[in-house]
Amino acid sequence: MNMINFINNLPKAELHLHIEGSLEPELVFALAKRNNIKLKYNSVEQLKAAYEFDCLQDFLDIYYQGASVLITEADFYDLTYSYLQKCAAQNIRHTEIMFDPQTHTERGIAFKTVINGISKACIDAKEKLNISSLLIMSYLRHLTEEDAFKTLEESLPYKHLITAVGLDSSEKGNPPSKFERVFKASVKEGYIPLAHAGEEGPSEYIWEALDILNIKRIDHGNNCLHDKNLIQEIIKRDLALTVCPLSNTALQVVDDLKNHPLKKMMDLGLKVTVNSDDPAYFGGQLNQNFIEIQKALELSKRQLYELAKNSFKYSLLSNNEKQIYL
Ligand code: ADE
Ligand code: ZN
């Protein structure tokens, strides 16, 4: 079987996906029309042409703008169901979806609207597409801890729908320690702590995410490679990295996929998974990430299998649920 078919057929889970980052330009226009919103771009092509980024902040500015067309529960439902249909076409059997409530509540959209739309799509996808999903509520790290506390409070009536908390947005200058208390409070409520760390930020931020936030999985984590002791600590704690190859090149975290550290990470004994991050903005869904990183690093079928297996092993599913896939 050729590599592309092998990748397409491989059962896999996606562990690092921002639902707002799955908003395709075509859907931006459809939702803008449905909600009578005037966009500053005249066409899908014009919008796509703006997707050129020098760094994370460049991307975030456009990503938050794009999300402003999401108004009603039906919008969040359509966004999520559309992503889940793409999962079905790629043999993604399980997905852990991040959502950024503050991106919406800051604009006056109720928490309830966001969570109900997303979770109803997940329930329908389980029934109609046989894909399981868990939700990760991510705090925006460029906002204050007080703001994150407000979001935690708003989430409590919907606690049964949310598995974990995450930390995303502008990393530099917003270290994990800024969120120590809100993460402690989130864990008390039963949420599993996760965080983006070491995407653009230094290895010290990964140490903080481990030692202060006590995270159970590291989103990105690329910059751990600058610190041998940190690598050993991550291995000792058996924490997986959710690596996002096409995101890393789009945001210039890595200059070329051929220089991507994914294989080096695996060779060092780190547990790695492959993910799409924000597929609508970075040029490819999950399988495209697999296809391009396989080609660039000449990964073997055994290594691809290992990556897919890790995606289930390091998911937030219960051990019983994981057994179906391992
Ligand atoms: N929000 C959406 N995508 C992100 C990324 N790659 N890093 C930080 N925050 C994000
Ligand atoms: Zn991310």
C-alpha cells in the first residue's frame, strides 16, 4: 500500500485542534451573510490571500477577526459538525476539541450559545459518524487571570460537557505562572489541566506548565529541545507532545518541514502525536499534516503507526475506551 493510502486508512485521534481554527473561508462568508455582517474582504480569495504569517501574533489577529462571524448556536453547531465530517473522511475516530469561550463572550455571545452549539454537533457526530469527542475549554493567556476565573465560573453549569482546560493565544510575555490560581481552581472542579507551552515561548515556560500548572499533556512543546533536563522530565512524567507540523511552518516556528524536529523528538524517546491546530489557516487537515511530515522526514510506516497509536494512548479517554483502539 502506498504511503498516502496507508495514512488515509490509519485509524487516528486528533488531540490539538482549535474549533475556531477550523473555520474555512467559505464558511466565514456563508455565516457573514446569514448574520448580516459586513466583512472587510470582498471574496474568499481575498481572505485567503491574507493568510500569510510571520509569527503567532500575526495569525491570532486574523483568527479572532474570523471568529466574529460566529453568533448563534446554529453557527457553532455548523462549524463543529463541518469539522467532524472532515474527521470522518480522514478516519479520525476520536477528537479532543479546544474552544476559546472568551473569544466569543468578549463580543457579547453567551457561553451557553457556544457550548450548546459545539456539544450538540459532537453528540450528533457520535451517532451519525461514530466519532467520539471531548471538549477542552482554553483560557486566553493574553487576558487576565481574573477574566479566566470569570470563564471558569460561567462554565460550571456545563461542567459535564467539558473534560479539560487549556491555555492558548499569545505565549510570549504570558507565562503559565500567570494562571496558577485559576488552574488550581479548574482542577478542583474536575477539569484536566493542559496548556500550550514552548511554541514560541522559552523552555522555562514548559517547566512552569509542568511544575506550576501540573499539565497532563503539552501542546506543541517544541522548545523543550533546548533543555536536556526538561526532556528527561517530560519522559519521566510520560507526557505527550501534541505537535502540529503545518502550523509550525505557517507560523515560522520551524523554517522548513525538512528541519522539523518531530523525528528527533521521537528518537529522544519523547511521546509525540501529529495534529492540525488550525487547519483552515495552515494549509491542511490532519491527514495532510501526516502526508507532508512523512515526506519531509521520510518517516517509516512503523513510525506513522507509532504516532497514530500515541494519539489514542495519550488521549483523555478512559483506559477502557482506549482499549478499543490500542
Ligand atoms: N490559538 C489558536 N491556535 C493557536 C496556536 N497555535 N498557538 C496559540 N494559540 C492558538
Ligand atoms: Zn494550538
